[in-house]
Amino acid sequence: MNKEKKNRKLLIDTLAGAFKKVTKDRLPQHVDPIFVSEILPELFNDDDFFLLSNQRLGHVVDTLRKKNTRQDDVKIEILSALWWSISANANPYKIDVATMLFWDNSQKQTFQAMDKILTPVANLLAHLEKDRANLSALGAW
């Protein structure tokens, strides 16, 4: 594993560990910080530790929807909120505002809570989004 992959893996593990320490008052009532820390690594590819593409996240969500349990609905909401927050901070040009317009109140609250937690580390999150990392490496960002 090269140095960049190790650093991305370390960053993902650090973020997951940090969510374990988030107090419940910083998240919506239905969101458990321990659960967030457990599912956060699922947002990243196992081979290069970059953030999943929107299309790949859609496949994960579709698989969870087929199970159709309350726990999976919460997991979908948290995965989506985390993905959108990481994407918004790492590469804001990839954000699809039209999708955000159709979120229900719970989805908005979860995204806003995740975004408040992740915004201070936006410079680090940039290394986890493949296009942003590649542009930065080329000096184009």
C-alpha cells in the first residue's frame, strides 16, 4: 500500500473514531454517533480508499432499500448525509442542488448536523475525493 492510500485509510479511521466521541446533542435524535462511526468506512472503496462515486452509492442504497427494514432506512439516511457532506466539503462542484430540494425534514437535519461536524476538516476531506485529489496533485485546484 502506497503512502497516499495509507494516509487516506488513516484519515477514514480517524474520522470514524471521532464520530464515536460526538455528543448526541450535536446529531438528530434518531442518529447514534456510534452507528455513524461504524458505517462511515462503507462510503469508501476498499482498494484505494477514495469516496464512492454517486452511482456506486446509489447501488448501495438500492441494495439496502430492498431489505426494507427501519434500521436500513436510518442507515440509508446516514450514509447519504455523510456522502453529501463529505462531497460538499471536498469538491463542492459535484453537489446536485436539485436533489437537496426534495429532501424531507429528517434528511435535511441529518445532513446539516454532519456538515457542521465535517466542515472544519474540509481540507483533509479533499484528499478522500478522487477528482479533487487528482486535480490538487496536478496543481489545478
